[in-house]
Amino acid sequence: MTPDDNATLRLQGIYNTLCHAITRPDRKFAVTRYFLDEWVPLLGPSLAWLIVALRQRCFWNDRRDWCVVDQATLARETALKPRSIERNLQKPYADWFVLEVTRRYRYRRSMGKKVRDRNRYHLLLTEPLSPRHQVGLETLLQQRLAGISPAASPVETALHLAQSLLDDPDLTTHLAKAPPPPENPSPRTIWQLLEGALSVSLTDYADRNHLARLDEACARLHNHIVQPNKVYVGWQYFRLKWVPLLGHALAWLVVFLRRNCYWDEKTGILRDECVFYKKDLAAAIGQTTRNLNHLFQNPYAPLFFTCLTDEEEAAASPGGRTPRSRNQPLCYRVRMVDDPLTPEDQEQVNRDIEKYLRQSIPGEDPETGQQNFLPLISPPPNRQNFAYPEVSEKLSDRKAKKCRLDAEASEKLSDRSKRGIGKIVGATKESLKK
């Protein structure tokens, strides 16, 4: 193919198993650990999944910071009703992520009035600093500002403060000891925190070069705290199919347990166990301990994690474990490698396999009289991966060719002769009468 050709090359991907064709493991979603640890307890399970769904829409929209989606699609992807979506957008901290919602209308001539159209959502794609981290940074800035010479310019002072925080190895520990945030806090960036500590507007005291340096220092400090490189990667199949069955809270619990397990590449050992107190698990997803016990009663929960008994823990540990008391944490074994099929998809798989096997039942060869087992292991007769929906092999409807025999002669043909082709169909009337 030369560069001047206008031909289009079309490629189609396939999956080598039926389960992969349904779960599509190549389609994933990513959630930062900062969002899991800091924001899920504050937002709540429902609002957190709503933000994840809207961010996914923005990602597929050429990585823009806005998306246009109708209520039905958003409700299907988040397992929320349209009214629940509107209520979640009114919750605290929702406007920290969903910056603007433009409700659009269009005129329907058949009804003679305007009706609701797809909404436009403008989102913040980077993780904002949590309220407690904002308070911790504000406290640290006030403490370190006292040791800086007042003769320095505001921009130099801001750069010195940002660099001192970057060089602090115990920054995470200092932020964890911050006092509780006030009620109804407003979102603030590191730039705004520096301006608040210095009580000046930094844009009035710096030129373009100094502003670029200060912006880079603020971005580095923000990434140092948020750590956007640490993410949890899950399957879209889990988000779209299992979240409605598990519920928003139990789905976040599965994500949190998986987030604390990992694959050790050096030893090749799959760490699929983690130990937590129930109160810590409940706090991680913004629930109470009593509600956590109700989540464990979900019939689909054992498909993703199980709570090990004392005997199972002793068998799994090389050195054995002593029986735990009533107030000891529990050990959970988590399914890490893949996601199971939903009951609906499992039934569909069973029907597809049964249909495939019916088309490949071994039979007796009429010529040799031997059993023919080849169709059972041969590829499907429709020349496609049976993991995909069936493609009809029926030929297109065409007009039948005119037969050169009249109706009287055709009635004298046997059933086998009527299905003949080639020279048999071209036989003359006189030859048939003979």
C-alpha cells in the first residue's frame, strides 16, 4: 500500500476465551490511592462512584475536563436513579469535583414545549487536597514562616516555604497530626494557601519567570502529597456490572481490600490476604460497623473476599497463628486476579457453550461407519470466534433463476432432481419424457 492510496485498513480485535469476550479485561478504570484513602470516606459510596463515572466519560472524551451524557446512561453506569444523581450532586464536597453542571433543553415540536436534554458536566480531573491536609499545610506554613527573614520578597518567601516542605521527610506525619477541619470548608490550592499565609497576592509581586517557578514548585508539592502515580486499576466490567449487584458501599470495600493487596514480582507470591479491624474497614468506606455487618450478608460478597477462620489462618501461615481473641482484627482473603461473571452473564455463557456443542456433536461417518469426533474440537462452522454474538450465515434474498422447464415437466422430476444443479437442471423436456 502506497501513501497515496485512500484505502482504509480495518482491524478487529478478538479474545481467546469466552469469559474474556464478556469481561473485556483490556478495558480498565483507574482510581488514585489518595482518592480511596482521603475522599471516599468524605464523599460517601454513591457520590464517589458518580465522580468515577463522570471522570471516565471525560477520559473517553479526548481527555477533556468536561463531558455530555444523558441521565439514562449515567444512571445505568452508576446504578443510581436520576433523582438520586441530582441529590448526590447537592451533597457536601460534590462541587469540589463537579465544578459546573449545565442543564440543557431542546424544543420538541411534537409536544410543543422544551424538554430536558443531555447535561454537560465540567469536572476537576486532579485530586484536590482533602480538608485535613489543607489545615495541616496551613499550620505548617504559619510555623515555618516565623523563621524566614522579613526582608525577603513575597515570591522568594513562597518558594522557600514550598521547597522546605518538599525537603521534609516527615511531611506525611505532620499532615496526619493536623487539627480537625472547620465545617463547610472551601477548596484551596497550595498557591492559595501560600497567599493566605503571606497575606498577599503573589501575582502582583512576580514577573512571568518567577510565576512559572512558583507554579512548578506548587505542582511538585501537590504531587508529593497526592502521589498521583499510585493508583488502583480495576476492570470496567466490575464498575458497570458488579457495582449494581454488590451495592456502592460493598463495591468500595472490595476495591479497598484489593488496594491493600499486591503481587510481589520478586518472589512471585500473590499476597491475597490482609488484616483489618472492622471499625477501620467501616471508616475507610464511610460506613458504620453495624452497616458493615449487613454488607457481609450480601450473597455475592464471598465471590470477592472471605473472612478466614483460626484454622485457615494457621494453615495459610508457615509458622502458624495463635487463635485471636474477640477484639483482634480479622484476616480477609481477597480475589485478586480477575472478576467473576455475573449470574446473568454466566447463564449466557452456558447457553452459548451448549449451542456451540450442539453444532459440533460427533456422529458416525456414513462411508466408514466410524465415530467422527473431529467436529467437537474443530473451530465453529460460522468462521468466527464463538465468543462474539452469532453472525447470521443466511444468504441474502435474491430472485430465483428462471427454470427452462415448464410446470408440467417439473412435476415429473424427483425430489433429488429438483435440487440438482448444472447439466441436470438444463435437461430438456424430451429427455425427461423418455
